[in-house]
Amino acid sequence: MPVFTPEHDQFRDSVRRFVEQRINPHIDEWEAAGIMPLHELISEMAKLGFVGLDYDPVYGGQGADHLFTLVLAEELGRVENGSFPMAFGVHNAMATPSLHKYGTHELKQAYLAPAMRGEMIAAVAITEPDAGSDVAGLRTHARRDGDDWIINGSKIFITNAVQADWLCVLVRTSDEGGYRGMSQIIVPTISPGFTVAKKLDKLGMRASDTGVLSFDDVRVPVANTIGSVGRGFQQQMEQFVMERMWGCYSVPTTMTIALERTRDYAKQRKIFGQPLSSQQYLAYQYAEFAARVDMLRVYNHAIAEQFMDGGNVTRMATIAKLEAGRLSRQVADWCVQVHGGIGYIEETWTARFFRDSRLLSIGGGADEVMMRVLSSMDGFA
């Protein structure tokens, strides 16, 4: 298992203070507004050394080991909504890995470095109205015109859509079907022809702006292509692994806090003359959930260790994503149930927790897609 140093512990304390002092006091305000000041917040985080932890310092990263990213995600699990960890994760761990690994020096200087300094907000645009988990079915296309791409199409369910300064967009750059002929292209959101067609009203993650994007003859340089033309699908599959790792890393912290809050409520809530916690059935459910949370935490640490050793963590990240999504929604449902009627009221923390927790089994690849990937990797399908 990974060894955490005093530096990791100090970093954990710093992130925890930031969450307690700068994030959580404003959650209700941001939820009501349906948006957060991402430029302001991520700029502050960059100054504190929280952004691009295991990225190259040449491009604004911190040059740290991956355990710092694990610690950061775990502590962001203390945020009292799911919106901020997701929005920051998109910027830090979902829109930028391909650019960091495959982008040219010039492209990284123009887009990665400002994102790592908190001067620009990044988003990743993949999902389309007819191509969600079936990435190979996307239709947004780019036609080459001299030294430019001309992009047409639409994307949906895009996190950070309203505030993003640039997008990592997966598009078709040839007539080849399926997973062939796709490329990842950086599109500045100030480009003529690009619009946020609609801001979506979601069940949960309400403080995170999510939108529908439209590309109408959007012209960008071919030099904005990340890596090789035609290799976008493969590069995005790698980027998905980082997304799933980030999404799983924070779950044990969030679930532990929720379970403990519900346990404490059950101890003080009287029913039939006894504390609710005296019900053996509830005690056993609590014990099982707590055990599964511990197992996921240990598994996350094993993923981080193997990743640092240069191993392929695709299968492990897929397993973690599947379990984290299921565990999140099961724990959230149980917390509401134990609280009873008060748990169904918006003034109680359980309502937001229930709504926000549901997304993990959908975003970044639905549970069913994770099972499809695993069965294929194991030679069954």
C-alpha cells in the first residue's frame, strides 16, 4: 500500500482548511444560484498549489507524486455538495490529461498552463444527444479547410459549460465509422459560431453549471489538435480512466461522513421508547456499508500505487467506478430512509446528498458500461 509522508499529511490539512473555510460556508448560496464562481475559486486553489498536482511544472503543474492527487480528492469529499468536487475534477482531471500527455509544447503553453494557474476554466465535451455512453456513435464533425478545422454539431450534459474558457472536444475528423477517425481538438469558447444553447436544470449537482453546446461552422487551427489526428477515441479512453479514478477517490470520505451523521441521528432519535440505533437491522446495515466503504478506500489506494508504478489501471478503475456508483446511491438511500420524513425535507442535508450521489452511476460511463468493459476485458464478451 502507498506510504503517506508528513508532506502528504500537511497537504491534507491545508485542503481540509480550504474546504471548511472557503467552500462549505457558501454551498447554500451557490446551490440557490445554480452556479459557483469557478474562476475565483480555482485561481485561489492554484495559488495554494492544489491544481495540476502531478503535472509538469513547465506548464503550471506542481510536479508532485500522484498520492497528492489522491489526498486532494479525498479531502474534497468533505465538501457539502457534489457540485464543486465534480466541477473542479472536470477542470483538473478530466479535460486536461490528454492535453498534458499528448499536446504540443505550444498548445500546452496556450491552454494547459493558464488552466493550471486558474486563469482559464476547462471542460471536456464528448456526450451528444444520440451518443452518451456509446462514444463511438458521436456525430459532431470537423472538416479540414487549409490550416483550420471547421466544426459542426452539438454536445449535451457538459459540465462547466457556462464558465469554460476552452473545451477538449471529441469530434469526427474523417468519414470512418465507429471508433475510427476521431480527434480531440481544443476549442476556445470565444470562437465565432460556438454557443451555449441551454443551461440545464438538473436533479442534483445544482451548483455545477451544465449545458448544451452548439458548434456552427466553428473555425479553429489544426494546430489545436491534441496528439495525432484520428487517435482521439483512444486518447479519450485513457482520459476516461483518470476521470473514473478521480470520481472514486472522494467517495469513501463522503460516504463515511454521511454514515456517521446518520448513526448519530439514529442514536438520539427515539422510537417505541428506544433509540432508533437499537434496531439490529439498522446496525447490521450500517456495519455492512461501513465495511464496503473501507474496502473501496483500500482499493483506491491500491489503484493510486499501481498508477504511480506505471501499471495499467484500466480494469481497477472500472471496478472502482462500478462499486463507488452503486455504494453511493445505496448509502444515500439508506440515510434518507433512516431519517424518515425529515430526511425527505430540503432543509435536511440528506436531500441534497441523495440527489447529488445519484450521478456517479451515470456520468463517466454508466454502471452498465462498466460491466460491459469488464466482461470484455475478462474475455466473456
